[in-house]
Amino acid sequence: MTLTKSQKGTLLFVGISAVIIICITQYIKSSVKNNSEYTIGYVFDSMNGPSSGPAIYYYYYVDGKKYDNSDYINSDYDVRVGEFYWVKYSSEHPNWAEIQQNLQVIDSDKIKKAGFSLPQKKRNQFQE
């Protein structure tokens, strides 16, 4: 099979793009690993993409600023929408983060200190 000049150019472009994406991804993971800080994040949505697989969407606060992020769901863990989890982020680039899917947070004091407000319990007028 002989490739045309156009096909060779396309193949070269795709190859270089793939290498660049891999390098950027590794740089981000390295920054999160080497400059890691922890905070608490809230999972607000999940989606099952046809080609990318299941993903979760979460947000967290660093120094009062809100960051949105997403991650693929690890099938070993039961990550639920509406729950809180530890998030490891880069202190140099707080928008680079990894949610710790195996570390759910249930301590309401820690959740509040991380910048979240919890819903008030509804009063039952018949209990009083």
C-alpha cells in the first residue's frame, strides 16, 4: 500500500498531535504528583460517553476560587453523584487535579471548611 503525499501529511499530523497530547498529560500528572495538595470536591454529574466511557464531573475550591474538573470512573469504586471526595491538585496549577475515587468524605465539618454549604434539614412541623 502506497500512501499519497496528502495521506502522509495527515498521518504525520496525527502522530505529532498524539505525542504532544501524551506529553502534556504526563506533565500535568507529574505536576499534580510532585506539587500535591488536597481539598474536598463535590461530584455533581456523571455521564457515560459512547467512546470515552463513564466519567464524573466535580468541583472544588482552592483559596476561595471554584474549579470544575472531570475524570474517568474507575470501575473498582462506587463513585456517586451528590457525594464528596478528596481531590489531589497541583499547588502550582490548582486547575489540574485528580479526584480520589476511593476516598469519600462524610465529615460535615471538613466539608464546610472546604468551602461547601450543606443543605439545612427540613423541619417537620408535626414533630414539635
